[in-house]
Amino acid sequence: MSISQDSRYAYAVGRIRVLENKLLDKTKMQRLQNAKSVDEALLVLSETEYADLVAKAPNPYDIDAITTEEIKRVYLLIRELLPKEALADLFLIKYDIHNLKVLLKAHYQKKDFDYLLVDAGLVPAETIKSVLKNDQLSGVPKEYYAGVKAAKAAYEDRQDPKVIDEVLDRTQNAMMADMASKGGHEFYRRILAAKVDLINLKSLARVKRLGRGRAFLDDSLLPGGTLAPSFFTPLYGSDWVQLVQAFSLTSYKAVVEQGVAAYLESGQLTTLEKLADNFQMTMLREAKMFALGPEPIIAYVMAKENEVRNIRIIMIGKKNGVATAEIAERLRESYV
């Protein structure tokens, strides 16, 4: 793999290398896991980069609000470091898509789901709410308009909220892939393609486990991976051994072998899902090979998102009295 020599990123990468040292490593995550209560876990978190957010939070027990603020801080930093590039925008689209899903479901179910909105996207949540309410999407990316229009048509045809997710997930992946390609971010494009493959793998496994039917699988599969949806569809009728064999020549061989073995033993897909997420973290670590270029920046943002996810798993587990060993099983690998 060649090392990028794009000196435009030199200062930004220097800053990111410093920030990487502040990511929560295995030792710090272990301390969080071993905390005997939510209060004790918050004290541990107060010894990390999250200290100011915990101290200033109106409700320190609202870990979603605290971690969302941390993610916002990271995105603002990327925009500060690279003001002439839309690199941060790649990561913000998913929050807008999340808000579109929430608001469309609220509309059709005639309920108020505003508490589920996340104000961390390209467009303020209130703006999206306003334009949807007025049945117009001026002031937002045109792709959102097309996605919402398609999601509405699909819902009104099938009366199933799941189709809203399916349509808007496709909108999100298409937008992110297009932005990565136009921006020349090949590293992120590869990660995104692998993410699509692994989402499709998990969808296949869940549909087979639940016996939901081939048509249900077809609706769940996303385009844009290294493996076409047509690779996954025929595997619905295969047994688990045949499924393992089908992936034997792919990059996901170990994920499928170990994940299916764990499923056949336990009846649960948690190991497969965890291995799939860890595979993506392994790809992210390739960024450590790059001295310059956007790769370390992309990897840091995704590593921070993974860190936030792990913190939420731990804190929610503590709040609900989940055993430490069970929490540990749910955690994904850290970048550091």
C-alpha cells in the first residue's frame, strides 16, 4: 500500500495523532466495565477526555447527550482542520437520515418522536422537521427529497414502517459512497463497501434464523458492497454449512466461520455481529500506515464513533444492572 504524500493534510494529521493518544484504550475501558455502579463509572469517565462534558452536563446520567456532544466536537474539529473540504460531511449524513426516519414514522403513526431526534447532522433537526411538516425539502440536499419521496411511496404501498428504514438506508449509502468517490477518499470508500457487505451478511443471518422469507431478505439487502445483493439472495435456502463454504474465498471467511460456529452452539448471532464490527476496526487500523493524507482523519472519526458506542453499552448496562461479563461480550474492539 502506497503512503499518501498529500501535504495538505500534514497539520491535520499531526493534530489527529495527538488526539489518538486520548482515545480510551483497553485499560480505561476495562475500568469502566468493572465500575460497580453508574456513579462509579461516571467518576472513571471524568478522568478522561469526557471530563468537561460530564461536569457541564445538565444531567450527567444522560450518557446519550454527553456522547453526542463529544461526537459534535469531533466533527467541528475536522471542519476546523480542513475548512475547504467536506470530509466531515461524510459522517454527518447518517444523523440526517436518522432524523428523516424518525419524523416519517412519527407522521404515519401520528405520534411525537421528537425525543429521538439527534441534532448532529448536516441540517439542523428543527429544519428537517419544519420542511417535512410543510411537505417541502427546500434547503436540504436534493437526495433527501428523493429518498423521502421513495420512502413515502413504499410505506403507502406496504404499510410497513420497516420500508422507511430500507429506502433511506439506500439513500444514505449511495450519498456517502458518491461523496467518498468525488472527494478521492478511496480508503473510506473501501471501508464503506465492507460495511455494506457486513450489513448484508448480518441481514442474511437474521432472516435465516427467524425464517422471515426470501422476499424479506431481498428488501433488506443494500447495494454498494464488494459482494452484490445477488451473492446473498441464493444463500437464504442454504444450510449454515453451505453458507460458510460460500464465504470461504472472501475477506469475511473468518468472520463467517467463527460467527456461524458460535450461532450453532448458542442459537445467538451476537458473536457474528461482534466479529463483523471488529472486522471494520481491523480495516481502520490500516490508517496507522499513512503518514499524510485523509486516512488517519477518517480512522480517528470512526474510532471515536466506536468508542462512543462502547461507552453507551457500558453505561446503559450499568444502569440496568447487566453483569460485567455480559457487558464485555457486547463491546467492540477499540482502535487503540
